Amino acid sequence: MNKSKGLMVLTALVCSQGISAHEVWVDAKHTHAGEQLQAAIGYGHFPKQEKIAADRVHIFTPMQLKGKTGVQKLKQQGENYQYVSKQPVSEGSYLLLATYQPTFWSENAAGWKQQSLLQMPDAKYCEQSAMYGKHVLNVGHGVTDNEVITRPVGQMLEIVPLKNPQDIQVGERFPIKILFKGEPVSGVNVVATFAGFTERPEHDHSHALEAQAFSHQTNARGELDIIPLREGYWKAKVSYKTDYPEQTECQKLALYSTLTFHIGSEHAM
């Protein structure tokens, strides 16, 4: 894929994505060594953050911070999407993780409910949805450690950066890999956009995917290169659907995964 092709706004590919559910993404304020980390779960239209609906809060597990010394759970503080670290963070590179646990959603004439076909036998459609968010966080000036960043964390559908995005310049290739249950996925479409690329009208509450600044498919190894158009806060997304193992319980397993990262200088959330 050449650079000029990567710089196109591929609206046709956006349309091919169709209508999707909410997505989960992760953000964090720029953090210096010795400071308490402030992070947030995004659940809605990127990059706007908003409260998670009360009937869905229970679906989310506490945010996690993965570093060289292990994984720690963050503490929910403030609005229900906001989290803080229990202790100040040290210099280094980290992964911030958010998880929307596998949840049944079925639709009948009355609408959508968090139920399987066993609970809603008159459903016209059922899917078990799971969503994952991952954010690359570099604490300290000039710190770009790949040891933690480039290792899979075990998300069912996962975007694995193969380099630290802090080392990527505008127009350079940022390699990533897509895994489903730990195995590479070929031929899936990955889209990416950056904050400020498009502005969704305030009254627009649809679930349609916003316009994207980049789109391409993974190769046979499940890999592709994102080519960032400009500096800023970026979000890459991939989705994957397959048949649910027990068809009498549900029809589809639907997975959504995002990777957020900064190209160039990090800005406050």
C-alpha cells in the first residue's frame, strides 16, 4: 500500500462497515513520573467522553494498567467512566486496558434487551457482544519502551502495536497485528481516525461509524501498517463476527477492539 492511498478518506469503506454498536476506547491525561494517573473509558462517539448508561455500568470491569512490574486495577473516581491509579506511576511505557464483558443482546418486537435466545425465544436476532479498549501510555519525556507495548494481553479480539507509536512520525508506517483468541486474523478491515478529523453534530445520536482517515485490510499474518496523516490523538478500530458456538442460545459472537495512541506530542485529555 503506497502512502498516497493511505492518505485518502475512504468513505466507501466506512459505508461497508454498516451500523455498529457503541465502541469502547481508552484515554488518559498526559502524565509525568511521580504523578497519579487519570484515565477514562470512552463509550460512544470518539473523542467525546460521557457517562455510561446505568443499565450498562455492570458490564465493564475496572480499568487496568499494565507495566513492567505487572498489572494493577485502577480505582473508579468521579463520573462512572473516570478512573485514577491508586499510587503515582513511574517512568516507563504502559498499556491502559478497558473491557466490556461478553454480554447477550437480543431484539424482538419490543426492542433490545440483555438476554439470550433462551431468555427471549421470540427474538429475531441475538448476538453476544464483547468490546476491548487499549491505550499506549508513555510516562516521562522521551521514554519509548517496547517490551510491554508489543506483547498481547489476552483480549479475545486484540490490536497489538508492533512498535511504540511515540517513535512514529507523520507519514511513517505504524505496524500493528490483529489477533482473535491469540491467533492472527487475515483479511479484516482496520479503520483509524484522529480527534478533530470530523465533527459529529451534537444532535446526532446514531451508532453509525464516523468518517475515517485510514482504512486497510490485514495480510496473511494478521498485520498491516497504519499511516498517520498528522500528529494528534488517534483511534484504530477492528470488528469481527463469527457464529456463536451454541446456536440455540445465540446466533453471533460480535467482537470490537480499539487501540488509542498519540502521534507526536501528547495533549491533555
